[in-house]
Amino acid sequence: MENQRLLIWATFGMLLWMTYQAWVADYGPSATASQSETPAAQVEPAAADDGGIPALPVDAADAPALTSTDTAAPGLDGLPQTTDDTAPPVIRVRTDVLDVDISTMGGTLTRANLLRYPVHKDQPGVHVELLSPGAIDYGLIRTGLNDAGDGAKADHNARYRSEQTEYQLGTGDELVVPLSWSSGQGVTVEKTLRFTRGSYRIDIAHLVINDGDTVWSGAEYAQLRRRTSMNERSMFDVDSYSTDGPIIYDGQKSEKLERDDLLSDGPFAIKATSGWVGAIQHHFLSAVVPPADGQYNYSVAASNGIFTASLIQTPIVNVVPGGEHEFETTAFVGPKLQSQLEEISPSLKLTVDYGWLTIISQPLFWLLSKVYSLVANWGLAIILVTILIKGVFYKLTEASGRSMAKMREIQPRMKALQDRYKDDRQALSQAMMELYKREKVNPAAGCLPILIQMPFFLAFYWVLLESVEMRQAPFAFWLTDLSSRDPYFILPIIMGAAMLGQQRLNPVPGDPVQAKVMQVMPIIFTAFFAFFPSGLVLYWVTNTLLSIAQQWYINKVVHEEAAARKGIKKTKDTKEKPTP
């Protein structure tokens, strides 16, 4: 009984802690909100940094390191603005999933809207915007070449030429946007941005053609600039549990970088192979992933509300007169669809953070995805996977179910012992232990189902919270978004009723305090689960109903076995009784 009581209070404490976290998120200090939820007047002004070109790597044989600044000055909102009286033309690119603006100044990605992901389900025309020139959701991805010469450079300040101002994906699977630049001294650069149907991947290439008289020496670089801020959190909106911020991968592990740490400790810099840099916005990701076999210098710096993540190839590349060389890198701007992330780099899946339960959450998501591919409904997939999990652990939980059924059968005898030894707790404890031993009952066995369920419960929670595939996913009837709470609280009420039904199948605790806790537990759980993602509540309801069915069947079998034993004993006693 002590073990059961400890488990009950541990579960109760965990739920209290989760509720407290949500309360702090709701009513504690909050930072700047996202564009979709906060007026512009509340946004903290961001101080501009020079956004300079990353310095070339240097060794004894290389050219000296270079520094460069943007042809930009701080605007009234603190963001970089061009000093040129003539704004560079913008190329608009539209695919089946992306609506992108590319500036002819450097071929920079200045805006990216996700056409299949509305900010709110009831506003399908307002799409998530990961890159933007605006003050609130400011973000861009620059790519360019830095060379060792003193002349013009094909960097993010270079003016590229384009034959068109609009490109749209047609019937084919690829869309290529070509740009060109000339140094005026025999070096030309052909820059191409390649888009693919259904994909948020953007392949970027710089082809250096040296028709001059001297060797061209330089390296490719990229910069991801993004406003970093903490959204206002709300337990009514799962999508609000996000922090805009940088993440970096050094070839072995990923690390999320905090803005305050970057401001206090200075830029974070590493040299790595198979690395990348990115910006996480909960379900969404902006990232730059260079070729896996190349070595790059990486750095991340912050200035107030803006961080700049940079990478530059090392060592530098020499292109002799009459030669050419192509630099390639990949940008990703879109939802954290794990299948697409893995195609670019297996390590990019680390941006989907399931926390310390990744070992359960990752296989669980894989199984959910496989089931979803068959039934095409995430809610139905949750139900079927819950049934599969229950089936896998059936034998393990059957033993505890039988023990609880036996406890139920011997409850009248336990009550008699409690009445007999009500003034002698030591004698009562000894008598109860002898009864448990004689009837082969383990009182602690009832804890096992909950211990098994809790890791899967928490794993389901993180899968629903972190997997963009679940975002705004409908189930049936009034449940139109499994990643947010039930709007009418119907499912939590069903869950509470199911828990009450489950209690009726279990033995009543002998401890009055424990019995009262068990009575109010369904009410407490209903209140807690009212604000959890409806997909999580759907899992718990399904699991509870399956547990009821399992325990009812076990109770029936154990009762029949007990009745049979009584019948045998009665028959035996009758036969052994001497006739008069």
C-alpha cells in the first residue's frame, strides 16, 4: 500500500509541476511576441550590426584575412537598409509550397512564406513567414563569395542580373532561377537557386569562371540573420511554446544558443566538417547546410534582437585563368518535416527536439508515421498505435491486473482483519502480509501499469508538441487540431468518466486518505488534461478504455477461478465430512 501511495503522490506531483510550468508561462515575465500575436509597437528595436563578410581563412600560403561591411546603414527601426537611392529589384519565386523573394543584391533570400502552413487554422490565407524584411519577423539568408582581390566581389552586396522578375513552378518538378555577375576584370559568376516540387530545400550554386589573367582565390560563405525573441506562451496554444533562436551542429552534436549567452560571452565560433547552422521557430526551421565533406569556420553572434550565423569554407579555392569552379550549398526554409530534413542531412533531424525521451519518442513517431500512411488520419493513427502498445505490454500488465483482481476478491477478508486488529497496527500488518502470501497477491503490482504508461505518455506529449506533422492535424467531429486543446473539453470529460469507471474495477484502498485521493484523482486529471493537446488526451482515453476492458476480463477470469476453487473446497469438505 505504501508503494501505491508513493506512486499516486508522485504522479500528482508531476502533474502539478507541469501545470505550474504552464502557469508561469502564462502569467510570468514574457519577452517579445511573434508577429502573428503581438503589435509592432511592442517589438524591441534591434540594433544593427555590420553583417560583414566572414573573414577568409588564413594560413602561411593564403591571402590575408579580409574585412568588409554592408552597404547599409541602420534605419529607424534598427534594421539594415540600403543606402542606394535605387532599391535593388526583387525576383519573386513561387512553387507549390513556397512563396519567396530573392533580392538581386547578392541573390539574398529576403522573404519566404510557407503556402501550406497558415499561422492559425481559421485564417488559411495568412501563412507562416520564416524570412521577412519587416521589423518583427526580420530574417534573411545570404550566400556569396569572398575573394582575396581588392576589386569587386560576388558577395551579398554585389548587383546580380536576372532575365526575369518572376518565376513560377510549372508542370515540371524543378524550378531554376539563374543570376549572373561580372567583375569587369574577366571573372564572372553564375549563381543559380534551384527549387523542387513539394520540397522546402533550396540548392544554391556559384559557378566561378575565370577568363582573366590572374588566379582567383576565394571561398564561399553564407549568413543566416534572424530576429531572436521569446514568444508569449499560452497553455491554450501549443504553437506558442517556441523560442526563436540559433542552433549549430559541429559534426557530432547540436547546440541551441541562447541570446543572453551570446550577448554576455561574445560570438560562438567553431571549425567543423559536416556542420550546419540554423534558426528554430518551434515547428519551423531556417538552415544553411554546406557539403558534408567540406571544412568550414562557423560563428554565431548576437546584437540585441538579431543574431547572425555565418559560415565560410576553408581552405580557400584557387581558380586559374581559363578555369572554373562551382561552389554548392543548401538552404532549408520550411517546416521540420523529418523525411525532408533527413534527405539533406541525417543530423538535421536533431532540430526536432524530443528531449530526454528521444529514445522512445523517435520510434513512436516513426510508428505513428507508418500507421498514418495507411489510414491518412493522425487521430486514428494515435488510436491504433495505442492499441499496438497495449498489445505489446499485455502480458506484462496482465500479472499486475491479476494481482489487483485477487486483491478485489480478498477485500472482504482484508476488511475483517482491519476490524479485528483495528487497535494493533503491527498485528494488522503481519496478518495482512500472511494473507497476501497465502493468496499470492502483490499489493505493489498495481503500480506497474502506471509506471509503464508514464514514459509513453510523456513521449506522446513531446511527439505532439514537437512534430510539425501533428500541427493543426484534424481527427473527427469537433477535434480539428490534435496539437491544441479540445475546444469544448468533451474529450477530457470522457477521460474523467473513463477513469471513474476504471476505479470501480480496482480494489478500494484500505487507507482512508489514499481512498479519498483516488476519488478526486479523476476530477484532477480532467482539469489538467483540459489544457493538454487533444491528441494526448485521445491517447490517454484510448489507453484507459483498453485498460478497463483488460481489467474487466481479468476480474471475470479471476472471479471464476476463485468460485471454482470454492466449489472444489466445498465438495471436498462435503466428502470428508463423516455421515451420521
